[in-house]
Amino acid sequence: MVVTGASAGVGRAVAVAFGREGWRVALIARRRERLASAARDVELAGGQALVIAADVADAEAIEAAAAQVVSAWGRIDIWINNAMASVFGPVTALSPDEIRRVTEVTYLGQVHGTLAALRHMQGRNRGTIVQIGSALSYRSIPLQSAYCGAKFAVRGFTDSLRSELQHEGSRIRLTMVQLPAVDTPQFDWARSHLPRRLQPVPPIHEAEPVAEAIIRAALDAPREMWIGGPTIQAILGNMVAPGLLDRMMARRAWEGQMTNEPARPREGNLFDAPPGDPGARGRFALRSRRHVPAVSGTAARGILAAVAFGCVAGALTAAWRFGGQRAGGRTPTPRLPERNRVLA
């Protein structure tokens, strides 16, 4: 299997989790030293590791990485597009270059990985491609407009490709995983224009159980998997009452992405990989949830539909009974249209 953005955060946790299951894992990211450390973690967990330093924004580099994996191991069974980049700040504070770079990494990086994987999977007509999305693929929040836009784009691209694969009768599987807020190092190295230190919008989840849920998605390949209660609530809530969520995000998500600690604007990792080896976790361990529920998007929508049907049925029943009471306790006889009464 292949995972991009594998040197830290969720990508590293996924790589190690697959290593624990005995997989051969190719790790792709920009900084070779950090990749070497992640590879040691994979091998200590019981897997085999292949380090490939590449920027997912470079389509040719990702094509070459896929070819290197096939040359080393003969095939690609699972490809996980996980690499991402973000910049925090109001839209008016962002430069065109910043928005372009977030789009190149977070959206085009997944496109490049998908195309590279497809070229090697099509000959065997087998394989699974996993797109790492977010609750923000459905419900945007303030101060991360470029990242939210890129995640929406990934979902649109994925839905189009899924239909094309079905049209061709392909056996290649495609799934998208929507994540909650996760405790990763990105909040200490993402580019920021904000006056206070960054944090994920609470509640926050540990990276390792999220990685285990991603493994299940890669093996079972549901159309989508929604991980974490807040993700499920945000997606379903946006389907039902998007205007209400607009107002909630304007209040809660603005303040929720910053701690009370002051900070200065910083360059971050947007264009250059920062030094150091932070691993999979960030600095929010004491506030992170260990248990992370996960449900397929199809099942969640089915539950919402059942609840909505139940509410409508209950309302109709109540209205019918209320109408009967107003008619003196008798169920009123429905009046036939004029034409049908004459015929009767």
C-alpha cells in the first residue's frame, strides 16, 4: 500500500497501523529524514517500508513514485491520498500564492495520486483508492477557506471518477473518508495569519483510532466513511439546516480554532517542510478522545431518512387525530370531488 503525507500526523499513524498488520508500506512526503523515522516505526510494528521523497503537487514526481513501488513490490493494492496543507486566516488576509499552494497540495495532490494509482491498477482491474477528506468536505468553516474549498473539490472529483469506474464495469474501488478534528502536529506548523495559537475545533480525537478506522475503510471500501460524532453531526446538520450552521460556525468555529495563547503570524510548512520529527500526535493529548465512532455515509443518510420519515408520519398521524377530535370524536368522512359524487 501507499500513503502520501506519511511522515507525520494521520498519514504516519495510518502507515504504522498498516505495518502492524504486516503490510508493505510505501511512504511519500517531502522530508526524507522524517520519512526515515516513520519507516522505522512501520518496521518496528511488523511491516516493510519504502521511503520516497516527493511533493504531491508535482505530478511527474508522484508518477515516478508509483512506478518505484511497482518496481519494488510488483503491484499497488491500496493507495491512500492523505497529504494536505492549509493556511489560517480570513479570506482577505490570504494571498493568491497561498491559495494556489493549498489547492495544489490538498486537491491536486489527491488528483495526482489517484491518476498514478489508476494507471497501475487498471491492468489488473483491482485495487482500492482512499481519499482522505474531512467534515469540512461538506461543511466549511471560517478562517480555512482555501483548505475547505480544496476538500470540496476532492469530493466532486471523486464522485465523478466513481461514476466513470461504474460505467466501465471496473473492479477498482474508490472510497472517501471524512475525518473529525484530529490531534496532529499541523497546528504547530501550518501557516497562520491569526493573533493566537492554533488548535483543532473541539472535540479533538487521537490519531491512532482514526487511523484504524481508515484501515477499515480501505479494506471494506464503502462509498464514504464518516469518522467521529462531530463529523456525522456536521454533515447531516448541513443537509438539514445549512443556514443555522452558517451562524453557528460564524460564532463557534472562529474562536474554536484559536487558544488563548498569543502568537505571531508565521510562514509555516506551506512551501517548505519544517525541520524536526514530531511523529503522529500533536500537543492536545490530554484533551483528545480515544474512542472514535465510524459509520458509512450511506448508513448515516439512511438513518436520517428514517428519522425524517418518522417525523412526517408522526405529524400526519397527529393531524389526523386532531381533525377527528374536532369532528366530535368521529373520523371525518372525506368529501369526494364533485364529479365522483354525481357518478356515485
